[in-house]
Amino acid sequence: MLPSDNPELDIFRHIISEPQRSDPLNLTIPVLELLHYNDEYSFVIMPRWGNADSLDQCGFDSLRTAFDFVISLLKVLTFLHNHLIAYRDFKLSNVLVNTYFNNEFSFDYRPFLASKRAKFALCDFNLSVRFPPDTPPSARMCLALESECGSPQYHPPDAANGDIMHDPFAYDVACLGGLFCEVLGYLTPLPPPLAPPLAPFLDRMITPDVSSRYTAPQALAAFTALTERFSAKYLSKPIPQPPQEEEPLPWQSRDRWAGLPDAFIKKHTRIRPPVRPRRKVPQFEGRSYFVD
């Protein structure tokens, strides 16, 4: 239920209208109907899908479904950015899967993913910002203070140097890249590495140099090309579960380049981003840690 003057409702109206509803990039949660009550409130009716919280613990059944996950989120981010909507709240609980289980934090999605019936969608637009179509690119900015909205674990340091404003679209790309690092970053340093090209791809998504960071359409095109480098047989191979840590690790703590061939590292060294500045990330239960 949303107040009728809520900006999120305006975003819902836009993404469910034609031709947006029929856009193949529109992988937002399907809205079945908007019900209006007394001109004051509206009910957004959606199917009951499960969230993807357990993917960082249980992982994927194959590279194919892992890559489908990446492609799906890059498509929906491209769709949103094409319509001048900055999402600003990436986290696994906002990624939905078209099935439901009442204990999502421990639900193992791998058998369902292996059925090839799985679809991923993005939900929850309460922190999203939609810019008017006639806004010049230079004006599509948000206050630096707003860079800390949403889940803090994937925030890049774009507004950490005294800037007054920041680019929320570039910010989205880095936050989504951080989510990919958390869920898929373990695939590159495995012995043997399963998908070495992921390392430079993820680095380009999270680089602190905003000018060289992928845009959403660029990331989608780059990852589509990356996927085509693998055979269908290789993509269908089972992959191991993520390492089971005693305590969750910050997504930047795993070295995606560890164990990769020297020739591959040398080839991609020139495009690797500089070390990110250390910044304090608040955690629950009064704890905090620093990440690089």
C-alpha cells in the first residue's frame, strides 16, 4: 500500500505502462494491478516470489544459471537507466525468484535453478529516483549525503572526497558490481578458476574511477560477449557451493585474481583499478569493519 502522492507509485505507473511493460529488458517484478482507494492510497498487486537472500550461501547449480542471474540484473538496470530511473538499493533481498519457500534465508534454490524455469526480477523502488525526460545529463545528479541511502555494504566511495553531488547511475553500477562480487567472486580463484574473465569484468564495474566505470548498457553488452566465450557444455557443468565462512565476509575481502594464470593477469593488469580507499562500513550488533 502506497500513498497516492508517493514517488514510488509514479515509478510503478511508468514501468507497467506500454511500451515499458513489453520491453524485454523490463525484468522488474510483474505488477498485476494497481488498486486505488479514496484517491489517498493505492495497492500494488504483485505475485508472491521468493527473494534471493540464500544465493550467497547456497550458490548456483551451474555457470549458466549464475550468468543468467547476472544478465537478468544487468538487463533490468539498463531498462531503469534508459528511463532515467536510478535504483539506489541493491541487495539480495530485493532480487526475487519466481518460486516461494517460507524460509528463504536457508532455502537451496539450486534444484529449481536446474529446472531451467527460474526467472529473476527486481523489486522495491522506495529509494529510486526518476528524473524528468527533459533533464539535461549534467542535472541528473543526487546530493552526496544521499549516497549512503539503502544497504551500505556495496556503496562505492564516489562521494567520499568532499563532493557535493554524485552520479546515481554510476553509483548503481558499482553497487550492483559489489553484489556480483559477493555472490560470484569465489568462482575466479577456485582451483582451477572456472571463469577468469569475471575478474576484469567485475573490476570495471566497481572501479573508483567513475569515468572508466561501465555504464549499465556497456556492462550488459560486455557480459553478453563474455558469456559467448564459453561453450554451452561448459556453462552447464555443475559448480561448487560458495565457501562456507564462520562469519560473513565483506564482499571486497576475496581476491578475484588469486590463482589466475600469470599471462592472463599480465594481459589485464593495465585495466585493473587502483586500490580502493579504506572506509568504515557499519554492521549490525554494534560491530564494524574496514574494507579496502
